[in-house]
Amino acid sequence: MQLTGEQMTRISNLPAAEAIAEVCALFPGKVVFSSSLGQEDQVLTDIIFRNSLSVKVFTIDTGRLFPEVYDLIDRTEARYKNRIDVFFPNAPAVEQFVATRGINSFYESVDNRKACCHVRKVEPLGRALAGASVWITGLRAGQSDNRKNMPVQEWDEAKQLYKFNPLINWSLDEVLDYINRFNVPYNPLHNKGFISIGCAPCTRAIEPGEDARAGRWWWETSHKECGLHAATVK
């Protein structure tokens, strides 16, 4: 099914919960949400589970996450009495990467880092999205320059599905207000300056005034994306 321009405009102007419900009605059983367990993603998880929306929620365990992330998965499932599907990298591919490039080789070059991200994140994402028609994300325009012009909805040509970013126009303050209002579980590392949280070796707390994603791959001066959101879109 292809959405018309009128449908896309209408959905884009709805509040997040209503927009997701509309998408679920248009693509029954074909809507998935990828959560990194960040603040934005926890807001969407609350919206989906609290409103009993027909969305499969999943996350990717790269094998190098902070312990606090695993605790948050457990607390979130207990809070909403719903399961978060966990996808893992292909073990032989990880073993081959470590054997040929080294376990911490991502510090040595952008190419090594992107290769690590591909093995640990991009490949399992492809499996998680298999069969889906709509991929919901927690992206916000204010997170980075790479995301500031992203629309609410877009067609992902490479993955052949719609990418839906219901929080793209939310500010960080709106996200935090929602978390406080609905007592949404969140990662305690956020209170210690970790605004954007990825793999433990690749994430540090940010300093006052720094960009929200400055703590990701801090040894690099650019290329602040892992490849999950680098596809060709329309």
C-alpha cells in the first residue's frame, strides 16, 4: 500500500498517539518501532504500550551496552507488562570482525568504527525490519545537524518501507516534560550528562553547552551516525 500525499499530511499533523494509531489502522500488523531505550524512545514506548497500539517494539543488543540499559529493559517490561523483542548481531560476523580488525579497532579509524556499527547494529536492524511496512523511530530534529531537516514521514527506498518520526518536531524539554508527567522509566545515566547513549566504549557524558550527540564517538570530528538512519529516502 502506498500512502497518498493527503494521508501523509494528515498523519503528520496529528498528535503522536493518534498518528501512530492511524498508521496501525492503515498497515495492520506491519508497524514496528526500534527503541534504543533513550529518552525519546521511552516516550514512544509509553505511548504505544499505554494506548495498546498494535506496534512491535524491539531493540538491538550490540553486546557492548551499558549495564543500565539492560536494567531499563527489565524495568520497562515490568512497568508495561509487555515484551521488548531483542535482536542480536550475527555471532560469526562479530567474531570475524574482532579477529581481523581487533576488539577496540573502532578507535583507530572511521572505517573501522562504521564496520563495527554495521556488524553490531545495521545487520540486526535489517532482520528486525523484515516484513514491516512502517518503521517508527524516536528521531528528533534537535538531536543533530544530520536530523534537523528530516520530515515526520518519509519513504525509505533502500528498505522499501515508510519511516515514521512522530517526535521529529519535539524539543528536549517536551520529551522531559512527558517523562515527568507520566512517570516514564528512563536510564539514570541521563542524569549524569549522558544525553545520547550508545555502546559503552563509544559514549561519554557531554559538557555544558555541547551538542546532544557530542558524547557519541567523541574522538571523531564528523560522521556522527552509525548507519541506521543513512538510507536514501523520499
